[in-house]
Amino acid sequence: MIPSKAVTLPSRPFVIGTSGHIDHGKTTLVKALTGVDTDRWAEEKKRGITIDLGFAHYEDEKGNQMAFVDVPGHEKFIHNMLAGVSGMDAVLLVVAADEGVMPQTREHLNICNLLKIQTGLVALTRIDLVEEADMVELCREEVLELLEGTFLEGTPVIPVSTVTGEGLAELREELAKLSQKIQAPEIEKPFRLNVDRSFTVKGFGTVVTGTALSGELSQDEEVKQFPQLRSIRVRGLQTHGKAVQKVFAGQRVALNLAGIAKEEIQRGDQLAKADSLLTGYMLNASLTLLEDVSAPLKNRTRIRFHLGSHEVFGRIVLLEDEILSPGKTALVQFRLESLVSSRHGDRFIVRSYSPMFTLGGGMVIDPSPSKSRRVLHELPERLKRLHEGDENVRSAEVIYLQSVKGVIESEFTVRSGLSAKQSAKILQLLQSQQQVLCVDSFSKRYLHVKHVERIGQFLCKVLAMHHTKFPDREGMTRSELAGKLSLIFTEKEVEILLKYLVKVGTFLQNDQYFSLSNHQPHVSQSQEESFSRCLELIKKGGFQPLRRTRLLEELGLNEKDGVALLKSATFSKRLVRVADDLYYAPEKTTEILAGLRKYLQDNSNITVIQFKELLNISRKHAIDLLEYFDSQHLTIREENHRIPGTILTSNV
């Protein structure tokens, strides 16, 4: 058997960005590697400095594909550098051998470190300008010292010259190896892209570019523009300059968009699948202040917040102390002046408002915080668990922090940073552990059991008040109890909540009534005596009993006690409430219906006058009785007379 030769397959496409001080040769190096001059603007060529982001594609002889994002090195254009760095898989740190480490070398490295870029390389450029070889070695040692404790510690530092070509072959070799050090793209999550360019192509319309951060996207699919929440159809796709039917996470892509002008979508916007991001003016996050910041960060400091390619102004609210010292990490809340769209796990950079310099960066923990005051006092502790806990702990905290509003499954994936598949698995586990309750199997809305217990405590107070007010009643009906939750929950959700609370013993259900476990219906002797006198007076009135005001006068009861007595008797069905101020004994309404039924056997309808004369009662009593029978569908009004209703007809 002839042994087969090992075949080295091309790596997956990835994005590498340059970083470093101005005039250290980033753009020249990219051109030497790819043949593309990434300076696109006339002003850049005239001034000889990079002002905005530049882009180039490169494929080596082995088929390895990579996209370069060339960033400006001048301190005035750091905001442009930040717009490009968010989509990088790796970084090519460029340091001129004849100058060494400079201010923007440090700032760019700090930014990349804070954004948790996975890997990279260092190129020592302009070695042809260094007369003594020892100077290159000294520069290399300075760079190695700078890299200590960062994500680039231990990575190759390669001396190169774009003039002589020295070191370029070695650099290309190391670039090809980078894809092995990069985590697999998040294909299972929804598609997402930070827009870094928007322009018009004649004959095609609006085109935007960016790095696909997650998921996949096909031609003619719809995406949402965030934070505007506008739906847009993708008319065409390109990657590495070629038209394709589908693009994937990790690729630099160009999207041809239908029905939108280039002015309506700009750098800072995001394109993503619907419901895959949350939008708001507030974010809870973990923030690390750089060690080389000159002074502690004070509470409510105004800052520039950079998320993806988006820059917004805002203020930092420190959740644990009044100041944050350099080199320390703390939990914070950002109060922003413009809407931002994000999800759990997003990395961000914070810069000072004025003068502008990088303060630090961190990770979004809660992309749209609940405004519940109840969780505010325990917010730092909860956020720590949400930030540092494992998937189970984090997931439980996500649901807890949304208070009684709960979280639907599609929103849960955004708040937890998990994929849809992971979310379904975790939520099922939390349910089995009785940490959460699903109150709607259709929308898959989940509440933390601690908040379900709060709902139970609230309903217990409602029941206790009801028992005190109506001690003779068995309890509250489902509709009465559900009415107390109707502003927050649907009828179906209330049903599941009540069923759960009965199951865990929060309160009892007896047939159609809910009550506290220690409640025993009882009527006092004086109440029973009052009711007996009341019933006697009502019966004495025959078909025309006393109205409520006269009735209470005869009983010697004030209106409050009298109304309570009548309501209780109606609830227990010992009286029939015909109108607001008119009550009958049940047997008397039965007798009236029997007479009405007999009359309608011989006549097709009955008027108010005829009904009044039939019972020998006042017109007002007759009208009240007929309107009550109408409400019970015993009779149906047709102009000035009544005909038998469905229920009455079946007995006629």
C-alpha cells in the first residue's frame, strides 16, 4: 500500500487589521503584501497619511484567504480606527524599527487588548533605514517588553522592509498560520454586521461593507437595520470581490441593499436578523480602566462610548463606588445620549469626552436593563453572577433581572449571549431544576421562581383583604383574582401562574374559589339577624319590594354596612340583584318567570305596560325586571316589546 501524502487544506477566510503609530508604514506594508493601496481618498494620497479605514484582500499560493483592514495611526483619527477594529480576528501591530514604540503604538495595543482580539503578529518595519543591526534588536526588545501581559505576548516579531523585500516571505508564512489560532466563527448565531462604509454603485444602488460577526446570510433575505429597526432586503452579496449567494461569519462582505439611500444607512449602524439585538439608552457592563490613565474615573463622568463602528456620547454611573482607580475593573451603567443596539458579551471602548484619549473598555453584561426598583439595591451582586457565573448561573440571573416581566426565549438568547440551541437546552434545565417557570408555552415566556413567589405573596395579601371584607364568602373566583394581574399577564399566563401557586401551596383552590389555607367562611350572629330582617322585608314587598334606600332605612343600617350585606347575600345567591337598588328573593324571580312564561305561551310578545299590569307593579319595577331578564338572555327586546329569549324559549 502506497502511503498517501498529507494534504494541507487552505485555512478559512479571516480578517486581520493593522495597528500602530502614524507613519510607521502600515499602509505601505499592506500594499507590499497584497498589491492594493488602501488609501482611497485624494487627501490621504496628498498628505501621505491614512485618515480613514482602508481595505484589501489577499490570497496566497496555497489558497489561504484573508482580508486586511488598514486603520489610521494619527491620534485625531482614533475614532476611525475603532470603527474598523471591532470586526478583526487578528491584528498586525506595526512598529517602525527606526523610531520604536510610540504613543499610538501603546494606545492601539491597549484598544486591541481591551476588545479581546484573539491573536496577531508584530512587524518591525523600515529596517532598511536602520544603519546598525543592533538598533533593530533593541527595538525588538522594546516591543517584547510592551507585549508582556497582552494577547500578543509570545507572538512572532518579524523585521521587514517594503523597500528590499526582506522579511516579507516570513511574514506571509506567519500570516497563513494565524487562522489556526482563531476560534471558529459563530455560525449558529443570527447574522450580524457592523457597517463601516456606505456608498452608491452606479446601476446597483446602495452598497455597505463590514465584517460578518456571526451567522450567515443569503441573497434576497431580509435583515433589520439597527438601531432604526428598519427592514431591508439584501439584493446582492460579495466577498473578496466576488459575487456569492451566501456569506458567513468571519468574512469581509459587501451587501447591495434594496430600497434605501446611502444617506439612510451609515457607519455605526448594524445589520442583523430581527430580534437578535436589544436597543436602548442604557447598558450594564464591566469596565476596566487602563493602568496608564492619569487620574481615577469619577462617577457620572461624560464619555465617548464606542460599540462596533458606532460612537455615542454618554455618562458612566459607577455601581460599586464613587471612583474607579486606574488598572481596576468595576461594574458600571452607561446612560447614553443616543440609542445603541447590542447583546450580552459585546466588547466596547470608552474614551474621554475632551481632550480625547482612551480610558478603558470592557464587556456588555445586560444590553437593556430592567428599570425595576426592586432589583436596584442588589444589582451589583446580580451583575457579578451574570458576568462571572457559568451558563446556568448566568441564565438564571438573566431571567431574575427582568423582574415580573420575565423573558421570552428569543430575547433570552440576546441577554445571555447564547445561541438559540444552547438557550433551549439551558431553559429546559432551569425548568427541571424549578428555578424558572414557563408561563406561556407559545411565546415561551419565563419568570424566575423568586418573582413567581412575589406574585404569590401579592395575591395572598389580596385574598387576606377579601377574607376580611367578606368573611362569609368562600374566597375569590378565578376572574376576580386574575383581574389583579391583568395589566401584566394574559389570561392564559394567569391560569398557569394560579395553577403553579396552588400546586406549591401558596393558597388553596376549592372548586371555583381561591382562598388562604386558614380561611373558614363564617357569618356573625348580628349579620345573620340583619339578613333575616332584610329578607323578610323583601318578601313582604312581593313583586314590588322596597328600593335599597328605603330598605336600609327600615333595617336601621348605614349605606356602607347595608351595601356590604346586600352584596354578600347576592354573592351567596340568597338574593337576586335585579338593578343597582333593587333586590328580590330567588323564589320570587322564579315565580315572576313562571308567570311570564305562561303569558308568552299565549302571546308572541309582551310590552312594559302589559308586564306591569300582569304583575300589578310600578312601571319602574317592570322596566328593571325586564332589563334584568334581557341581560340574562331570558327575553330579547325588539323596539317597545319583548319576545322570549333562547333560554326562556326552551322552557316555554
